[in-house]
Amino acid sequence: MTPLSPQPSLPRRTPRANASVPHSGDVTTAKIQEAVDARDALATALSGAGIQLPAMDVRTPWRDVEGDGSARPAGYALVHLGVCSAPVAHALAAVIRNGATR
């Protein structure tokens, strides 16, 4: 039996300030771009505090179906923070707590 090798660390996610959603004037596209910008700003702020949420991304809800069966585009997008380990959750709580006392 061969010894197990240690798991490689996860790659660090860097904010993608240059990556943007194409602007088409569509409300949904604008909402997605707003969420992408918010995600990148949050990732930058967390990174400055030494915290990384590797599963953070942008999601939109399922499209609603109109009475005629056509899909109505979603009117909003959400920044999904994903999951994190207990130590990262504690670090995030400490940063929030310390920031709240300023």
C-alpha cells in the first residue's frame, strides 16, 4: 500500500476586475454586472483582511414562465458566498466584529 500524499491546497481566487458581463442595455445584464462588481469588491476587501471564500460567485434565480410558456428573464442576481471552513468562519466573524467597533 502506498502512503497517501497530502491534498494540494486550493488555488487562490483573485478578483476579476477586468472580467465583465457584456452590456446590452438589458435589465438582467445590468443586475448581473452589479452582482459581479459587488462580488469582486467583497473578494478584494476579504483578501485585504486575509480571508478567502473560494466558492463565492454570482447566481441568478430560475427564470419564471409567462402564461404563454415563454421564459421571463430574472430581474436580479445574487452574490453567493458559498461555504467555508470553521476557521475561515471564525476569522470572518472576528473581522466583522472588529469592524463594527470602529
